[in-house]
Amino acid sequence: MILKRIKMNVGNVGETNCYIVQDEKTKETMVIDPGGDVDKIIEMLNTLHANVKYILLTHCHGDHIAGVQELKEKVRR
């Protein structure tokens, strides 16, 4: 299993964490709390050759959900 943490600045809210969990064999991947800076998340996913299967939200504050729609659109293949 691969676990990556991406610290993101989400505007006036400050910083939040996004996590990427991946099965190293299948490359199936889960992104947890994509709060913003989707390009940074996509860059890491591309580096990992990720097959995003899930986007998990720990709760619905804006600093944790702001990038969900954009991420969904960009990883949809």
C-alpha cells in the first residue's frame, strides 16, 4: 500500500491535508479530502499511475470538499 499526504493551501481558510491511498499491485486508488489545488493532486496521481476508484470525504467542510467536482471531471476516463 502507498500512502501520500499532500498539504494544500485552500485560500483564506489556511492549509488542509489530502491523502492518497493506493494498492501498489492494481493501482486502484482512493483520494481522501481533495480540498483544493486539484492540479497538484492530479500531478501526484499521474506520478503513481493511479486508477482512481474512490473519493472519500471525512466531513463536509469547504476546505475538505472544494476540489471534489473538478477532481471527478479530470480523473474520469
